[in-house]
Amino acid sequence: MDLPPRGAAHCRGAVALSAAITLNGRAAVRAQIGGVERYAREVTSRLVALAPQRYKLLGPPPALAHRAGHLWEQLVLPAVAARSALLYSPANLAPAAYPNNVIVIHDAAALRRPEAYSSRYVRYQRTLLPLLARRARLVLTDSQFGRDEVLEVLRADPARVRIVPAGVDERFSPEAASAGGRSRYGLSKPYVLAVGTASARKNFELLAEVAPLLERRGLELVAAGSDRGYLRGGASGLRRLGYVDDALLPGLYAGAAALAMPSSYEGFGLPCLEAMATGTPVVIAPTPALLETCADAALVADGQPQAFAEALVAAASDDGVRDPLIAAGLRRAREFSWDRTAEETDRVLSELLATRQ
């Protein structure tokens, strides 16, 4: 199990903190890492390292990291952070009653694609997310697409919504060792990888139709990612690896012939950058956030199984397509880093602090 980020502290009671900015570490203490958890861990740990006198990272006991932690986040956290000038929450949710929230809203997926989530989760998001977006001192989001969603769906004040792109970890490189992942999951022949939780918006139903087409070309299609209780719409007929330990994930990307990203809705598309950084070519659906994140460094295919399969085969085995994609992907990934994300976050938070002086 991965440990919480360096500097994280568990709340043992409503003792006020004196740091200028408290960092909400609820997502950062979760044992399994998805895109939101990755963002929370990478950014909060770097903020503490950048300015330990300014930031205090506070997380609940791990047992309160998921559904049981909503009350901790809404009641305990604001009391503990009462003396801080700002409370930064990197994972879509924050305490509604806290007067000085800075919140990262990655997307409005539960409101745009409610069929991909449980009804209880959708109700909670519909109640809380617009309220948080309108009341927050500042809303950060990963992309122009994400900003547009926050403005259109959540009705936030445009003057208080800023874009800070996500990053990619230096562990994701072409040199990442793939033998451990291949052995762990029995990947003995060339494989195409998909990465994402079992949610309808990931469009793994398309991949279930693509898989037999790839198999005829000697490629196995596998999907890495956990099932979560509030998600709906995982595809049958697709080989799922389940949650992949974070230590094996870079090598799993590096060993893949291509990454398949057929999502119908994304706020950013972090797996695309992680695959690119390992030298793995990427095939995406023409989803706005994916087009924005990947720019010209991915192959775009429509949602028809045959077309998507042909694009994956070309990316995996046609050197005339594959080599330029790899080179463009490596260049694109170098434009993003978690250090940059943390530094830009620190800058906008420092500007906001200065307005309170």
C-alpha cells in the first residue's frame, strides 16, 4: 500500500492550525490512486515542499478517505482549518460552510453524465458542486474545457476561475521497466492498454468490440483500473486487470504497443500524458478535453469499432505512423510536469493571499 504524501497529518480533533493555507488531504490518503488522487498527492506534497511555512497538509485517517469521510470534510476539516486564511481542496469537493475555499474542480462529469454514477453520488454532486463553485474564493481547473464546464454547468464567476494544467511524473519514461507488469498480469504477447475506472464515460463498451478485431492482428487489449462502488457502466467482454499497483504502472505503459483512450467525457486525460511520457503512442476519441491535452501528439479515431481498431493497429505496428506519434508524444509530455502544476498553484494562491493583506 502506498503511504500518504510526505507532510500529511491526520486530524485527531478540532485543533486550529496556524498555517496560512491548509491543504485538504482527504483524496491524498486513499490507498488506490486514480487521476484525482494522483493530482492531490503530487500537488499537495510539492506545495508543502515549496513553502512549509505557508502550507499545512491535513488528511483524515484512511478509513475516512472515501464515503465515510464526507462528514469529516464538511464538519471536522473546516473547524480544524478555522485559523487558516485559505483552504485548498484538490479533489472536486470542499466544506460548503468554509468561507475561504480554493477548490480544484476537474470536471462536471456527474452532472453531464449522470448515468455513469450511482443516483446517491449524483444527488450529492448536484447539490454541493454548484454551491462550492459559486461560493469559492477561487476555482482551479485543468483545462480550457474544464473551465468552460465550470462556467456553463456550475455557473461560477468567470473572474474567479483559473486554469492550472495537471502534470506527469518523471517515473513515467521510456526506460520504465515493463517486466514486472508483464509477469504480474501474464502479458506474453503485444498488448494495447486502456487506463481508467469502470465508468460508462470511459466508453470501454467500444473497446469490448475492438478487442476481437485487435486479437486477429496479434494484439491483446487490456484495461487497468479499479471498480468503485459509486460508478456505473463497466463493460463486459473486456479483459480487466483491476487496480494496478502504482509501482508497476509506468512499466505497464512503457511495455504497451499503444494506449487506447476512447472516453466520451474527460476533464483532462492524464493517462494520455503518462503514456506519451513513456514513449507509447496514443489513440483517442475526439473528446474536447482529450484533443486539448494531446494537441497534435495523438491519433484521433471516431467511435466506430472498426475505425478505432484500425487506428490502434497503425499506432502499434506501422512505423510510418508509430514513430512520429512517439516523438510528438514525448515532446508534448515534456510540456507538463507536477513541479509546474505546484508552482503555478502556489503563485495563484500567493496572489490570493496578498489581496487579504
